Amino acid sequence: MTIGPARILGLESGTLAVGAPADICIFDPEQYWTLSEETLRSRGHNTPFLGWEFKGRVTHTLLAGEVVYEFE
């Protein structure tokens, strides 16, 4: 899902290999959570999904090997 699009765009990314940038997100497919205004990361809070329960959540995002997002 990542190496093909990266190649199309001429980027040297999209793979976890020695020397490659570690751009990954870690996803917990078993975690349940409810969308609320407090959990929205966007400035726009206009969504029909407020109050819905979802299954699966990104717990961490790494960009160039550095944690840039961690679920609290």
C-alpha cells in the first residue's frame, strides 16, 4: 500500500528497510473509541459522526523515526 504510490511519485520511501526513513503508523484494530468534539483533531467540528463508536485506532505515528503522535 505504500511502496507502489511512493515509486509513482518518485519518492524513496514507502518501505521499512535499513537506511529508509521510518514513516509508520501503529494501529490497534481491537480498540474501541467514541468520536467527540474533544477527540477531533481537525479545527472543523461539523461531522455527522459525533457520538458514534468506532473500532480500531491509530495509537502512534512516526515520521523519520520520531514519534509525532501518540494516543493519550
